[in-house]
Amino acid sequence: MIGDLFRLAVRNVLHRRLRSWLTVIGILIGTAAVVALISIGQGLERSITQEVERIMGFNTLLITPQGRSFQAQIELDLAALREIPGVEAAVTVRTETAYVEGPLRDGFLSLTGYDPAMEEFLGELHLELAVGEGLTAPGQVVLGARASQVLGAKVGDQISIEDRPFQVVGILAEQEEGGGMAYGGVPVNDSLYVLYQDLKGLFPGPDLAQLAFVKVSPEADVGQVKAEVERVLARTGTTEAEVVGFEEITQRIRTVLGGVQAFLAGIAGISILVGGIGVMNTMYTAVLERTREIGVMKAVGAKDWQVMLMFLFESGLMGLAGGTLGLLVGLGVAMAASAVVQRLFQMEAGFSAVASAGLILGALAFSFGVGAISGLLPARRAAALPPVEALRYE
Amino acid sequence: MREALLSLEGVTKVYRMGQVEVPALRGVDLELHPGQFLAVMGPSGSGKSTLLHIAGLLDRPTSGKVRWQGREVSSLRSGQLAELRGRHIGFVFQTFNLIPTLTALENVELPLLFRGLATGERRKRAEGLLELVGLAGRARHRPGQLSGGERQRVAIARALAPDPELILADEPTGNLDSASGREILELLRSLNGTGKTLVLVTHDTEAAKVAKEIKHMRDGLFVGGEG
């Protein structure tokens, strides 16, 4: 019988075609907006997570100063960290200011100690050479693009850093402004790069660093190693440091993105609400129009709940139709938008909208719910109509 | 004497129109027995439609008792009344009151649908009834595609669908030409012949003659004897 009531509801919705469509469009727009926003948001989250994974990998821990200011440095005992079971490697990004003499000028410039193991950690350093080659032996130096201009040094020249001679073996390609910020806050263009051991030779003492990376071997448990790293840091007197793993970084990104997403989806959700009011309006009109019909149904034995269910089905159907179409439109918009974004910003990591099962089911259930809830009051009015009055209604 | 199908005892009905109270029925007694065919006549406003609504359990009296097969119905909830109507009472209205979006067949099926009968069973019964009223060929038509006489016959088939003991007809020929009207009255008479109890409310003397007995109403009361 419930199936029959449902079929009756379908008939009624199809019968007032234009009005049903207009009502459905109201829900459609709202659902499409919410779906598009969430889908793009999930896509963004995924591509950022992938990017983080690509740059630092699942099994890498990051040690940063707690204050998070660019100048903050932490004192590390790298040797102690390397002794922790499960730690494959530990490197720091360490930058000092050094007195440099070049053929043209001299002055104080940033000097970064470079550890070849870092390549493995940070595939995305973008330290591309314009001329020459990379560091292979002590006593060599690679210059940032602007540093080479300031010093007037070319590949093959000899310069002096803190009164020690170094051979220029390569010059980096000019980096975009701000390109070095991801890398310990060092402006790449203005820096000089030497092997880490050379830097230690120039600036003896503890391992002071802006950042440090610890690579955990694949068999080891990242959580355990992280706890151990924290213990070792505490024991060796490094208290101002924070150890974060891949999970935490992506979790933080997720939290921020999630907040933004919820805010936007909430705003878009208001339009679903407006759509729901449209459904309510349509259903009130339908109840009024079919008052006599309701009276007839009751006269031939329809119970109140049957009348009510029929009207609820009608409003729920319109909600569901709007939700289904809105879902398709929303996903289409999200895909088009992500294609445009990808082209405009030439993102390297694939960025595409995500259509998760949760989003699809959620959108459908929510739109049916909005429809049904919007229809609740009109349906109750229909069910409560006294049969005689309904029959007498002109 | 056999037990009454329906009995009304001192039934009154007062409508409230704003501040004014309008009495529609002022203490009506009525007993309907199986096989009876009663015509209720009277001018408009005499209370005959109100009587029909109360007898059909569509409305509740202001005071007085209504018994269906000996059972007082005033304490029943609306769902139980709907159940009684759906099983035992068929209505035929002046304006047919078919659902315009449904076909003739579906309109006839409607009372059975609300009773929860399976589709196949419903269809078979509805087809049989349309055949009985001479509309077997019009089953797939919608009310808008049928003539007035045909619509009223669909309505009668619908009233017959649950195989009710009682059929209540409120001015069934009021919107029909005289030829169609006569056909409908003949149909009602033949139904009475099969054992159905009928009440026909009308202000048309000719129409009332189809009934076995006639009662007159005026100002909410039965007046005079049998006419």
C-alpha cells in the first residue's frame, strides 16, 4: 500500500509539471553549490596532502623551533638523533651569516650548509642550477643567482668565505620571489651553499638549525621513533623544539581547510534552505488545490496517515529530484572549476574535484530530508482536514 | 425485526458561523435496514446533506447517537471511522468527485488501495465493476475525457468497490441531463435489487420515485409521513 501511495505521489508531482520543476530547481541550485564547494574542497585537500607526502614523505619527521619565527634556531645534537634505532638519517637546514669576499665586492651573506642527503628529503627544493654543477667535495660553493651578481663571481672563480678559499662550481637559476621561504626562511637567491661539513668547519659548536629532518626507516614505527626523538631532544637540552610528522602536518591542513569548507558550505546551505521553503510553498498550494480531492479520499476510506504520507512523498520526491540533479550539476561545476584552476596556475600535482561516496549519499539523503521536512507542515494540514469540510471546499 | 444497519437517535447538528449558530439538524431519528431504499427530499438548506454526511460517518453530530450495526460510533477515532467508511459505505456525489489525475479504473480502485488490497486483486475487481456499470471500454480514460453520465457511473463503480452494505447518493442526477439521470437512477434501483441499502438525497420529485420510500425534510427535521 505504501508503494501505491508513492506511485500516487509520483503521479501528482508529474501532473503539475512546471511548478514541480521550478520547485526542484530551487533545491537543485542549493545542492549544486554545496556539492561543488565540498567536492573542490576535498580535491584541494587531497592534492595538498599528496604534495606534502611528495615533499617530505610519510616517514619523515620535521623538527622546528616552537616559536616559529624565521630567525628562531634550535640547538640539536644530530649525532644523538642518528643513534636512535629506526632513524635512517637526520639532517638540518642550517644557515649562518658569513663574511664573503668576491672578485667584485665583499659583504655579509647567508651561508647554508647543504647535506646531500637532503635531496632525498626535499625533492622539491627547486635548487636548479643555471650553470656549472652541484657540490661534490669540500671546498666548493654554489651561489644563488643574486649572490653571484653581487659578488661578481662566475663558475671557476675563487672566493673567500670567512677567510677560507672556496671554488665556485655552480650558480643557481633565479628563483621566484618568496621561493625560498619554504626552506627555512632563507632567500635562495641571496644565499651561498656549501657542504654541511664545511659549514661546521667554519662555524664550530652545536648544530644550530632552523629546521631538521629525521628520516625513519620503513620498518620502524613512526610514532615510536617520534617519541624517542622527543626524549633525545629533551635529554640533550633542546627544549624549544617541536617534532611534527606527516600525519600532523596533513591534519593541520585538514583542520584549516575543513573550517573554510564548512563555512562556505554553510553559506551555500542557506540556499538549500530557501529551496526547502519553495517546497513548502508548493506543497501548501497543492494541499489547498486538492482539498476536495483529500475529502474524497477520506470519504472512500483513506486514513489520516495515508494522506499525510502521500504528501510527504510528494515533497520528498521533489527534494530528491533537486538533490540528484544538483549533485550532477555540482560535480560538473567542480570538475570544470578544477580544470580551469589547474590550467591557470599550472599546478604540477594533479588537482581534481573529488566525488566521494559520502558526499553523494549525503547530498541525496539531505535533499530528500529537506524536501520531506518542508512538506511536513503542509502534509499535516492535509491529514488533519475534516472530511466534510474538505468535500465542501470550492 | 432485523437489526438496523444504521440508526440515528435524536441527532442534532449546529454549525457555527462566526458568532451565529446555525442549526442544520434538530433532533432527527432514522433507522436504515438492510435492503431499504430511502429517498430524502427537501428544499436546499433543509439539512438533508448534513444528514447524509452524519449517516456516512463523514461528520459527527453535535448531540444524539449514531449507531452502525448497533455499535455507537461517537467514541471512535477518525482512523476507525475511515476504516468503517472504507469497508461498509459507498458515496455518490452530485459533482462526481473523481480524482482528475487518475484513470476511471484507478478511481474505482482507490477505496481498495487505501484498504491495502494487492494491485492485481484491485484491478480485477475494478474492471468487473466498470463492466457492471457499462464502462468496460472506458477504463483507461481520465474523468476529463468522459461525459457527465459516464463520470457518475465511474463514481458508482467506485462506491461499489469495497462491496459496501450502504450506498449514500447526494443529488446524483443534479449535474446530469435527464436521459443520463434516468440511467443513473435505474442503475441505483438495480443495485438495491442486489440487496444494497440505499439512501438517495434529492430535491427532484421524479428522481425520488425510484426509491421504495420517501421522507421529507424541512428545517432540520423529518416532516409528514411517507410520500
